[in-house]
Amino acid sequence: ISNNLENFQYTIWNEFTQLVLKHQAINLGQGFPNFSCPQFVKDALTDAVNNNENQYSRSAGFPMLVEEIAKIYGIKHNRKIDPMTEIAVCYGAGEALCNIAMALINPGDEVIIIDPSFDIYIPQICIPGGIPIRVSLEPPIDNISPWTINFDKLESAFTNKTKIFLFNTPNNPVGKVFTREELEKIAQILEKWPNVVIVADEVYEHIVFDGKEHISLADIGNLWERSVTLSSAGKLFSITGWKTGWAVGGPIIIKNMVVSKLWISFCSNTVCQGAIARCLRFAENEYEDFPNYYKWLCKQYEEKRERIKYILNNSNVIKVQPLLSEGGFFLVGRILDDGDFIPEKFKNETSLDFAFCRWLIEEHKVSAIPCSAFFGENNKHFGSNLIRFALCKELSEYDKAEKILIR
Ligand code: PMP
Ligand code: GLN
């Protein structure tokens, strides 16, 4: 294997997916919906196939989809978006991130990210020779407060080498939704570094709880031209396996991303793009007595968040305190035990969260994901007693978990 990939052969997804399969555990770990996508999504795919949307398409995105995105995100961002120059459709937000890294990073460039952060960011930064600079959120002191950001620490991370500020709200894994006030403070710092490109990973944009509002960093101040904002149809329509996402933002960054895309995949999957264009249109309509599909979706996840909270608060099998989740696919719990009861074989020189999750799968057939995996070396201690539960599973999975964890 190349030197580039040598240090990136392990992923938590491989370890924990295999453990789940081996022990036939309830999978509240990896973040993919295990329920059927809505009927309108299936119908949209059938329509796209029948309409022969089956061949290679434009590299930056199938015209029908980019036009729909321009319309909908134009309203969202309250600006005119050019479908041909301000949008790039990719194989998921994951490939969008990869194209951004390939297109922008030279060896030695620094990328500031806020921990905890999705694990895919790090190899994508490192492979072209970039250096991740990880600033951690500070954990909440109780179970009703959000994670907070230390703006002085964030500000001191910027240097002349900073190329990209990579930012995620709603956050995977902790479910923090950044407030307007926080975004304005971040924007003030960014105003001092006008050459830094802003990448806002907003794949969970529509999943926000308790009537909170998702706000895009790119909409604050004058950041638009040097920002790209990512979303993912996988999360919006419960079709993570379609791997279709998009970046919307400044035309120079989009153009450069597409240069990378030309040589990686040339274009994204046309039939999925056609189907998703129809879905985006459909989703704006009233759905199941909700004003639109996304409001319905949010309600589903909010209910599941309540289920997990209930299970953790009432469990007499594990001592895990549910922390506040304001949005996204996940809720994080804090392990209140010291883990002395966990047999050595689960520890394998890793932190408590890893040992706890391996033990929980084998001993109780319930899976969660250890959160230290989402922190850089300097910040690992913030995650070493935290485990992440997915909100995106069928209700029956929570019923089963409840039977196991409340005796
Ligand atoms: N960013 C975050 C924060 C995610 O949780 C995910 C989900 N895997 C992605 C990006 C990648 O999304 P996609 O499946 O569209 O590539
Ligand atoms: N984003 C999802 C998660 O965090 C899926 C991760 C993956 O499959 N790579 O669980």
C-alpha cells in the first residue's frame, strides 16, 4: 500500500460493522437508516429510469438536478444561484470533500477542523499533503447544555498556512446545531483571513430538533464567494447507498472541484440525479399532515431521540447519561462507570469508550460507536467516555434495545 494510505487502513465502521454482524447485535452504531425510503423516492427512481436518464451526464451535475438545487437553495440562501457555475454534484458529500481537498490542498497547507469531526475528513486532508489543525468543542457540563466553542482557541489556530476552514453543523457525532450568534463570531474570525476557503458540511441541514433553526455559515456576512456548502440526498431522503450529494457556493471553488471530479469519476450517477431532482421538488409539498416532507422527517428523528433518552435514563443494565442532541442523526451518551467490570479482552489498549462499545455488542447485543474516534490525538480525552447512538433506525430496533437495557 502507498505511503499515503499506510496510516489509514483502519476505520471504526469496519470494526464495528463486523462486530455487529458477528454478534447479530442491534445496530444503533453506523449512521444509515434501516427503514424503507419514502414511496415518492422509489417512484422518482422508476420515473428516471423510464425516462432513460441512464447515460453519462454533465460532470458538474445533471442539468435537471442542478436546476432544481439552484431553485431551492436560491430560496434558502436568499440569493440567485447559477445552476451551471455554483453547484457541483458528487458521489455523496464524501466525494465532494475529496474533490475539494484534491483541488485546493498543496503539501504543507493547513486545514482547521472542529472536533469532534467525521472521520473521513482526516485522510482526505492528509493524502494531498495537508495538515489538519483540530480545535475541539468543549463538552457540556450537564445533560441539557450544548457543546461550546472557545473562540480564542479557534482564532489562534489560524496562520498564514491556513487554506481551508472545514466546519460541520448539525454536528456528527454530538448533534450540536450552531447558533446564529456562534456563527457570527466564527465569521468575524474568518473576515480576518480573507484567503481561507470555507467548507461547510451541512449534510444534516434539515434535521434539527425542538424548533431550532439550521443556519448556513455561508449566509453570514460576506462569506459566500469563498464558501461551499455541502448537502447529501442520502440523509435527506434516507438513501445513503445512492451516494449522491452536492456542493453549492462560490464559482471558483466549484470550478476547481469539478476539475478534480473530471479525473476521479467524470460524472455522478445520472439516474439517481434525475430521481433526486424529482424528490427535491416533491419534498417541498405537504407530506403526511406536515407542511413539507422535511418537517415530517425531523419529527421521526425527534421521536427516536426521545426513545434513546428514555432507554438510557431508565436503564438498569448500563450507566450512560444521554447528552443534549439538537439535530442530525445521533445522540451521544456519557459513560458514568469507570469500566472496571469490562473484561481485559475488550480493552486492547484503547480508551474506555472503545472497550465499552465492544463489550456492549458482545455482552448485550446492542451497538454504539466510540466517540474518541472523532477527535484528534490532542483532543481524544474529550471523547473517551462518550458513545454515539444512531437515531435513524426503525422503531422496532429501539423496542428491542429497550427490552435488553431495561430489565
Ligand atoms: N459529512 C458528515 C458529517 C457525515 O456524517 C456524512 C455521512 N456519512 C458525510 C459527510 C458523507 O455523506 P455522503 O454519504 O453523502 O457521502
Ligand atoms: N455518516 C455515517 C456515520 O457517521 C456513516 C459513516 C460511514 O459509513 N462511513 O455513521
